[in-house]
Amino acid sequence: MQTRRLCSASFAILAALTFAQPARPQAWPQKPVRILVPFAAGGHSDGIARIVARPLGEAFRQPFIVENRPGAAGVLAAEALVRSPADGYTLFMASVSELAIAPAVTRTPYHPVTDFAPISNIAAGPFVLAVRPGMPSTTVGEFVDRARRQPNTFTYVSSGAGGMVHLATALFLNRAGLEMTPVSYKGGPAPVADLIAGHVDVYFANLSVVLPHAMSGSLRLLAVASQQRAAQLPDVPTFIESGFPGFKIVTWNGLTAPAGTPREIIDRIANEVGRAVREPKLIERLVGFGVDPLGNSPEEFAVRRRPPRQQPRGIRRADRVRHRLVGGSRQDRRRAGEVTNA
């Protein structure tokens, strides 16, 4: 009888100790993971997110769902990310627009460094100058000569004030001394469709956005804004070769999480991204998409995402004169060109 009471007491004490232990966090992930994309479906950032989402889902046995949150040159999606719980279930497909340009030209509801936990820089790719298929010009030089003789006659795609498309186009117009008319778009496939249809003349775009149409002959690329020619289109010259020394515009995309996300989760995702982008099939998909695979570490991404010290001031000054680029004076265009090159 006494033995039975002792056993009962022992079980009671053991149960009390067991339930008194602090609850251990569940292994991540226990549910689908969102990847917020700051631009519309069908664009550059969206494409990279969807390419990498599948292998991540397979590796972690949970869906990685791409969620498009376009608006305000990517600021809306970035804000949604930093307001999300730092639990690894909300990620962000970041780019230069949200983490370098937007904070330099406007007051953003986040800090581009302290509010984001870098995971991995997935890929980088150059911008290209694309023109409608019926454009008589076949080189940058021919196009610049034609546009100078007919100011404000040609139209160009303007997408997201303060974003990469906007500032890349502004840099080209300033360097070339051109006056052209903007046509505003919210992103997505509409600019390319209108360029192919001849409703707009010029689109300064990510290579990935126009690559399949250039390869099919639906539109023409005059130059690529990288140090060397793009491997996907070796016959397209660089701007440097075309008489624009130092003209390089290359953007990157990488996964980030809210600051404070457990380092174990950050490292697990980064390791899988690095493994995935070394797979021949994924390399082929990314290169075919129009970007160069990277898949670096959180530390390497943290260094890459920091803009040069002089860049924010230059972008801010360019932003003050960008509303005068179209129809503005040569002095305005020259000022903007100088600071955008900073």
C-alpha cells in the first residue's frame, strides 16, 4: 500500500516537472512561407522569386508562396515585411529600388539596413535599351541622333517614380542630352506588350523582362548596360562600346527577412538558396531568364546591399531635378546626369 502511494506521488511529481518545463519552439517551418514581391506579377523580381520558390518548397517540404505587393516603387511591400513577425514565415524579394534608391530619395517607413535581415543575394542582371520593332535606328548612336533632331517626339516607359527603371532612364536621357515624353506604367507585362505593339518607343528595362522578345525578334535591343556583353545576347553591344564610357546599370535581387528573425532560420534558407543556384538546371533557368546566379551568404549579401557612401546624396539631388527632365533645360539635364553618375 505504501509502495503504491510512493509510486503515485512519484508520477505526480514527474508530471508536474514535465508540464512546468518551458515550451520549446516548434521546428521551422510548420506552415507555408510567404515571399513578398514588391512589383507586379510577370516582372523581373517576380520571375526570380518564382524560380527560387520551388526548390525552397521542395527542400523544406512546405510551400513558398509568392505574394505580389506592388506600389510606391517597392516601398509598400518592404513596409509590409518589416511589420511582419520575425518568425521566418514572411520573406521579401528585395532589390536596389527598396533598399538603396527609395530611402535616398524619400522618407521610408523603414531603415534599409537595421530593419532587414539579409539572407542571400540570389542573382544580378543588367539593364538594356529596348526599342519598338519598327524603329529605324539600329544602334544607340543612330537613335540618339534621331531623337536629338526630334525633341519630345519619342516616348519612353516610365515605371515607379524613384525606382530603377525611372532613374536608369533618367541617366540615359541626361547622358545623351535627349528630351522624350514619358508614358507611365505600374509594371508587369504591359510595358513590353505596348513596346512590341508600337504604342511606346523606348523601354529601359531589366534584360530578363525583354530577353525572350528580343530573341524572337519582337523587339530590338540597342545596348546592354554592363561591363561586358550579356552571354545571352553576344551580338548586342554594351553602352561602353557604343560611346558611353562608364555607363553601367546592374541591379540585384535577394531574399531578406524582418530584423530579429532567428539566425538558425536565416542560415537554413541561405544554405538552401546557395545549394539551389549551384544546381545545373536552376543555373540554366536563371541564365535563360536573363540574370547571373549568385547565392551568396548573409554576410556577403549584407556588404553588397549597402550603397556606396556618395550614392544617397547623388540620388537625392537627382530626385530634386527629375521632374524637370522632360522638357527641362540642358542645365537641368546636365546637373541630373552628373549626380546620377555619383
